[in-house]
Amino acid sequence: MTNYQHYLATVERVYPVVLAELTNSTWCVECSETRRDQIKLVATNGAVYHRLDLTPANTPDMWPDKQPISEVFIDYIARGFSRVAPLRQSVYRNNMSHWLEHGLQGLQSIFSEQGELLQAVSQADYPYPSKVKLDGDYFPCWVLGEKDSQIMVAVIDRRCGTLMKSLPVVSEQLVDTEHWFSAQVIDSSEEAIETAHHHVADLVTAPIDRTDDEPKLADVITNPCASTISPVVSVMLMMAVVVAFFVILKIVLGF
């Protein structure tokens, strides 16, 4: 078995596992009350599975509030994740969580109607991780799908694993798929499935809604890395710490 065949066999085993974990509950659209340009795809148990930023290209009724979404969208996310899960390169590993939570963003941002988007995500050959040649250099990317006979890709930010804005390319700009995957270090099926379990579990059990503008003080204390607080609250907390320090110092020294 060649390395590429090993990769394909691993993907075939990972895909149904990821799909089953993502489709164990119906996803519905939840429009943000504070941000009109953002929606969430929320399961019936309240877990936020996906987040999308709306763009001027989207029609106002593209994502009707409280309506269930087609499983074709979930299949697209699962299909992509199963194709990236076996890869060991850090740039793709760093992107896995972002893909699960924002993988639809690249295509939905360039279509105006949900029907067009449904057709795009239904293409079984997409999405998949790859590399694209831009300005003479190769960059890690996702090959997202097609629009108007053009291949749409989104480059992965090497620093934080997020996806940049979608852009059209020609096939000659992409690396040869079989040769590229053949040169990669590929995890075993068991390792890739464990990776999938880990990332999906993190997605559905996130303790804090990362879109909250102002987390509770308890969240800041118990999970500071996932929280952001306003400058005013930050200054108040610092002042409280300083005052408490001097009070304790005064008691200890007796003056």
C-alpha cells in the first residue's frame, strides 16, 4: 500500500465517525441579537457547532432564524475534517478546530443564495487541504469548491490556523494531490479518529461562548485564556488587587 492509499483508507475510516458525532443532533440557525452580521448553527441541546459571519453578498433571508439546516452542510464540514485529521503537519493541525467551527465561511461568503451554496458544498471532491502557489511561493490552504468554473481556495494563516479570504485560482496553481499526500506523514486510522474525537469534544463542550463581548467575572477567573474583558473592568480588577495587597501589608507590618 502506498502512502497515498494509506491516506485514502484512513480518511474512509475517519469520515463516518466525524459525521456521526456532528449529526447526532439537528442544527438550527440562531441569529445574533447583538450582531446582525453573525449567525450560529446550534444543536437542539444548545451546543454551538458552527459560526458564520454574513457578508454583503448574502441575501437577508439566506439563513432564516430558528430554521434547521440541511445535513449537506454538516457533511461538507465532516468531509473536510476527515481529510485533514490524518495530517501531522502543524499548520494543518492548528487549523482543525477553526475548520470545525468556521469551515463553511469560505464558500458561504461568496454566494448570495442558500441554494447556490447547497450546490457548491454537495460536490464530493471538495473540500480538501492542499498547497497553492501565489506570487511564486506555495502556501497551505483549503480547496473549498467551485464557483463559475473557478476553483476557490482559502489560505491558512500559519500563525494562528485561521482561514483567510477565499480567492479563485486555476488548477495549475495547486500541487499535485496524489504526489503531495504521498509525501506527507500520515497518522494511523486509530490516531486520526482519536484526533477527531478530541476536536469535536472540545467544540461541543466549550465552557464559554467566545462571541460574548463581556464575559462574567467568574469566567475570567476560572478560564482567563478564553475570556476578554473591557478596559474599565480590567482596571478595576487591578486596583482591587493593589488595594488588597496594601491592606494585607499594613496588617502584617502593624502600621
